[in-house]
Amino acid sequence: MEIFVSGQIGDVENVRSVQDEFVAAGHHITHDWTRNETGDKMLGGREAKFANPQESARRASLDLQGVIDSDVYVLCSDNEKVGKGMYVELGAALALHDATGSPKVYIIGEMNHASIFYFHPSVILGRSVQDIINEIAT
């Protein structure tokens, strides 16, 4: 299956760990936003994003294409800081699911910064990565 894993930029190690579990189970990550193909530091702050708008646009396009290409979208909600991009990605996944029936949308983790969209009827809450792997295998 094609998987996109979203999360807060400060929670990169957790997101990578989740991605690794899916890959180890034989799945493919549609876009790994946690690794920067250009060799630059990830665009973390407002100043960095405005200083390089072309790179920001490229990354935003790749992230959304990763969601579009996924059969399964997973949002890691363990982040200590409030995310922004992850909620755009969640919105895209929900809109796609409502329009086409895909991707399946999962929220895993502690939900430290709950959004009302965590409770959208298309969202499956509270599953572990292994639970998702088991469910999508059937």
C-alpha cells in the first residue's frame, strides 16, 4: 500500500519511526517530507520559508502530492508544539476521502493538540502503527 505519514516538523524522529514500521511491513511511503532532498536544513521558521519561497512551494507541492498518491494517510499526534502543515495535509486527506473514498485516514498518538477534524466521521482514532498494518493487510 501507498502510505503518507504526517506530523509536526519538531516530531521528525517519531514520524520516521512510524514510516520505518510501514516500510518494514512491505508498504511504500509516497513522500518522505522528513528528509530534505536539497541538502539544506528543513525550512522550520517563518523567515526561512519567506527567504526561499521557491523551495517552500516545491516542498508544499511534494507534500500534497504525497497525500494524493496515498492509500493510507496517518497523522502522528504526539507533537508537543502545534503543527500547521500537518493540518493542511489532514484536510487534504479528508477532502480526498470524502470525494473518492481514499485514502483511509488514521490519527495515532496522544492527540496533544486536538483538532475538531480528528473527530470527522472518516477518521479512525487511536490505533497503533501495528494495528493499522494489520487492518490494511486484510
